Amino acid sequence: MLSIDIVCIGKLKEAYLKDAIAEYSKRLSKYCHMQVIELSDEKLPTKLNASVISEIKQKESNRMLEHIKKDSYVICLDLKRKRIFE
């Protein structure tokens, strides 16, 4: 059976998003197994600059890569939710 893993940084707090995920998981359960993996985000220091932001993005992306299986088809979205590569 097909397995879809959605790996994201940060916890979903909005009830409408949680409800939507539950609904789509239910609808897709006949065809695939869908799982949302929420990883904790890095704590932001009081002083931010470009190098600190870059370092935080690197740490978070490394944690995401740990959850991607070797032979997976990967679709990545940037911070503005635009598809950046396949």
C-alpha cells in the first residue's frame, strides 16, 4: 500500500487544519496510509541576523531529512508554500 509521509516543522495549532488532516486521512485510508510528522521548531534567539537564520534553517532541514526514507519521492515547499524542486 502507498505510504504518504508529510514532514513539517512546527506543531499544527489551528483546529480547522487538524480537522482537515483528519478528514483527508479518512478519505485516503482506502488507497494509502497517510502520516503527518510534526517536528519541533528551533528556538529563536532575541537577536536575529542572516547567519543565525541560515543556521536555524540548516538544523531544521537536517532533522527533516532524517525522516525521509531512502527511496521516497520528495516534494519540497519553501516558506511561501511554493514548490521549489522534486
